[in-house]
Amino acid sequence: MNKINLLNSDIKKIFKNFSVIGTAHVLNMLIPLIVYPILIRRLGANLYGQVVLVLSVVQYFSLIINFGLNTIGIKDISKCESDDELGDVFCTIYFIRFLLLILCAIIYFTIGFIFINDFRTTPLYFYSFGILLYDSFIPLWFFQGVERVKVMSILILITRLLGAGLVICFVQTKVDHYLIPVCYFIGHIVAIVIGLFIVNKDYNFKPSVPSLQKSLYTIKAGAPLFLSQFSLLLRDRGIVILSGIFFSNTIVAYYDLSSKIVNIYLNFYNQLPIVALPRVIKSKKSVLLFKQLILLTIIIGSIGIFGCLIIGDKVVLFLGSNKMYSSIFLLKIISPLLIITPLNTLLNYYFISIGAQKRVLYYTFFSAVLFLILSCSLLLFKDIKVSIFILILVGVIELFFKSKEFRSSANESR
């Protein structure tokens, strides 16, 4: 009976935190969708597609800044029993991120000076570097680890609301397109300052340089997660980049709209395993917890797919008008990812919770290689629908092998 009560208590805490942070992330995705039709009207689908393409490239650098440190930070913070231990983890993560930021800056600006020559793309590319500053210094992971999700939610909303408001005010014509990352950067800076102020006020950590041993341990722990996240991003943003190469910026804009709609649901759901991780690490019934989360994931995903099929056309036309009509079909064929991607993500966090980060790396790296191999078919079939089919197929194969591993692990833990 006590075990059942403990399990129910964990589920209630997870659901409460998930409701708060999930709602914040839905709003976080809805705000860009409100801005979307405004930018399409002011910039046109082709120029907006160019903006999406540049920001997709920047995301790869964001991944390097993260280097799996968000998840490792949440995991280590959850195990801390004193403020001194919290401060040690906090300073270690920030020190490593600062070094990664310097490395990314060197590579980023080198690429810009050598390869970016288009007069429209150059300022957009350089100003987008501000996104990497946000990824380096925003302490969202810390508030997640100490389960202060309300603070985290407020910071997320400040970032989006302020940035979106500035975009609407200042990006009026095509010549203003380079101001988009600048506007969001201002929102980022405000959120960073508020977040670090709260950390300093409530915890008052003393800045310190971590030991080489501690830094290497954290980097080693984060490396498998970084590589697995890189594999995931390679598939997700890879379609955008491949569309820009094989098709056109207009096709990129079509796919981006359908992807944004799907990502509203995914961003809501993806907070579930992240919110659950601190609670799962402290729980002795992790397998039972994950089984319940899997069932919840399937239910949420099924509702999302049904919604895309029934009202997806209305959502697309509302956001993009008749100009984005081609996004309707893309939205419908991409909708199975509403179940496939969340289940893969949830199983990743299960393996992380039991210290099997290398399993996550193995599966996602395999999927990335398979995606790249199958993407070669675009040389013959130059169709965005083929790209989406490949993305779904790879996700299903990955899920099959992960599920098999999970069942085996669950049986051993009985």
C-alpha cells in the first residue's frame, strides 16, 4: 500500500509540474504561430524560408552549446543534498558552457566570413549569434532540476512575448528581415538577467572554477547525449536544409508551417520526460512510472493525430491563408510523429535515468546514419513527401529496437 501511495504521489507531482511547464511551452510555440502570418505577409514565403534556413543552421551550434549539459545538469541537481553541492554543479555547467561558447564563436564567425556572401543572408546570419548567448547563460535547466517550474515557465514566456512584440513592431518590410534575431535576442537578454538574478538572490552561489576532474566527468557524461541530440537534430532540421538544397525556400516555408503546428504538441509533450526525470531518479518504482507515462504518451499523441486530420486544414489556412495551402497535406502526413517522436524521447530518458546514456547514443546514431543513407533517394525522387516518409520510417525503426530493449530491462528489474 505504501508503495502504491508513493507511486501515486510521484505521478501527481509529475503531472502538476508537467501541467505548468507544458502550458508555458504551448504558449511558447503559439506566440511564433501568431507572428507567422504577419511575417509571411510582410516578407513573403521565399524570404521567410531563407530566415528559417539560417536559423536551422544556428540550431546545430546551439546543440554544441548544450552538449547534453541540460539533462546532465538536471540529473546531477536532483541528487544534490546541500546548497554547496548545488553550487558545484551550477558553476561546472556554466564554466563548460562558456568554453563551448568561445569555441562556437570562432567556428561560427569563420564560416560567416568565408562562406556567407549574399547581402540578405550575411546580416541575418551574424545577428543570429545572439541565440547562442541565450543557450549559454539561461538557467532553465537549474530551475528544472530543483523543480521550480513556475520560475522556468515565466522566463520562457518573457523571452517569447518580448521578442515577438518587438518583431511585430520593427519588422515591417522585406529589408527589415535581419532584425528578427535581434528582436528575439533582446527578449533573451531580459530573461537571462532575471533568471541569474533569482539564482543569485535565492542561492547566492560563489563563482568558482571547477576542478579538471569534475569538468572532464561532466563532459564525458554529456558526450553521449550530445551525439544523440545531434542525430535527432540532423533528422529534424535536416529536412529543412535538404528542402533548401533540392527544392526551394518556398517549400521550406511550407514544411516549416506544418512542422511548427506539430511542434506545438511535441513541445507540450516533450516536457513530460524532462519534468519526470528528477522525480524518477528519486523514485524506487521507475519502471512502473515509465509504463504509466508510455500509456499517457500514446493517448496524448492519438488525440493530436486526430486533431491534425480533422481540423489541420483550418489551422493552416488561418495561420498562412491560401498562400500556404500546400502545408495542409504535409501536416497530415507528418502527424504520426506525434506518437513516434514522444515515445522515442521518453525511452531516451528511461535509459538516462538508469545510467545507460550510451544506449541512447547507439540508437539515435544508428537512426541518423539510416536517415542520411535513405535521404540519398532524394537525388532520384525530388519530393518533400519522400523526405517526410523517410523521417517517419526511421523513427518507427528506432522505436522498435528501443521498445525491445525497454521490455528486456523492465523484466530484469522485477
